[in-house]
Amino acid sequence: MAAAALVLYGVSLTLTFGIRILVQLRRTGSTGVRGLSSGAAPLEWLAGGLFIAALTMGAAAPVLALLDVLEPISALDGTAGHVIGIVLALGGIGLTFAAQLAMGDAWRIGVDPQERTELVTDGPFELVRNPIYSAMLPTILGLVLMVPNALAVAAILTLAVGLELQVRVVEEPYLRRAHGSAYAEYASQVGRFVPGIGMLDAEEAV
């Protein structure tokens, strides 16, 4: 099962980073990769660091399981959990890539404070404001259930914290500045990661 998890993890990274970057480059002439700006605040660096750490731990967990370095958590290790994990991982990978494509030319990795992109509010963005991140979590959860060791569990917890920081500290402030009342209205009607949860007061979102 660890080998299958590693393959799915590789597929996820290939689609959501490699292929999506190539699609963006072909459509716009830009990779869409912005990373961290030179004037990034400490919390922005922390968010980025946690995201990279989560991806690294997610890759290392099945590798260490294959090498018999890490033992599975017995309470989570079973056929039912493995099957559920495969379903969650496959579904999450597909939904993540679909949400990335739905952003069209506005898709970015990171934020350039000087850049103004289109505010995307249709497709999966009608359900939640951050459907890419919403889909990444079940992907990692599925991989955790496929390889339920301590490092895999740490990976999903690290990812959850990193995404919360990225959205609250980096992306939402940028969208408030870039789109003003349009973002305020949108954020007051659509949840952050889960439909109906995490909506902002219209005045708070300006």
C-alpha cells in the first residue's frame, strides 16, 4: 500500500504543479509561479515553509514505510481504511486539478502584491472561496489512510495550519486590496473552505 500511496503522491504533484504550470505557460506565456515576495512578513514565510514541509513529509511518509523505518499506526491500519484512502486520494487529486483549471489565467502559486488578477467566483468557486485547498486536504487524508504512520499524520496537520495561514494572512488581504467591494460581497456569501462556513462580514472583508 505504501508503494501505491507513493505513486498517487507523484501523480498529484505532477498534475497540480508540473502539468498545471505547463498549461499556464502555454496559455499566458507565464508559469504563474510567484512564490514569496521580497517584502514578505514573517507569517507569510511561515505559511510557505509549512506548506513545503507538509509536501516533504507527505512524500517521505510512504518512502520510510517502504524502508520499514516507520511502523503504521495500528488503529488506522486496515483494509477499510486503505480503500477509503484510495478513494479520497483519487477524488482529491481530480478535484484539486479541476479547481486549478477553473481559475483559468488567474491561477497563481504565491501572490505578487503589485499584480491584479481576475476575481474568479464561478464553477467550484461558487461553493467555496478556496476549492483548490479544500480538495488538497482529502487528498492528503487519503494518503494518510493508505500509509497511516506518524509522519503522514504530521503532514496533514502541518498542511492544514499552513493553508489557514496562507489564506488568512496572505491571500485574503491581497484580494481585499485588489478587488475591494467585489471581494467583500463574494466573501460574505461563500465559505472559506467548506460551504457556508468561514464567510466574512461584508464590512470586514473590505
